[in-house]
Amino acid sequence: MNCPRCKSLDHNKNGKVNGRQRYKCSDCGYNYSVELKSTASSASVKRQALQLYLEGLGFRSIGRFLGVSHVSIQKWIKKFGQELEELKSENEISIGLTHLKCRKSNII
């Protein structure tokens, strides 16, 4: 397990927070946790929630179906939407418009 900041392998245990082991990097002094909570949902569950939302199901019904809080579903959908907006804004192409004069003789 590497330090997220400096990628060093030299670390020491530094307590627990909410049941998760904390580590302190011996090189840069950064404190970090590496384990996911056991209650964390997998990417496939989040993807399935998005598919169900796009099919027209509501947040509460998706939550009941997947066994997840409807608030979590809302947060996932909002995050997907924000990521989509970021991708959209990154891929926008600005095209300079030129003014063309058209004559009737050129129109077929």
C-alpha cells in the first residue's frame, strides 16, 4: 500500500477512525486510510441505479429494488450528471461563424 501523496511504501499504523485503520507516511507525514467501508456500494450497483433511473423509475423505488437508501441514489445520479456536464464542456468545439452573402443565382 503506497502513500497517496508521495507514493512511499514506508508507513506506520496511526489509529482507527470509524473502524477504519489509519496510516501515517514516514516520509511526508500524510495521514490516510486505504480500506473501503464494508457498506460502500460497488460500481456495478451504481451503474444499475443509473440505468433504472434512465428507464423512468423514481429514487425511492430504485432504492427499494437495490436495497440502498434513496438519498444515496440521488447523490449518485447527481454525481453522474455533474461528470457528464464536465465531459460535455471539455468536448465543446467553438466554431467561428463567417458571414456569407448568398445570391439568388447560386441557389438551386
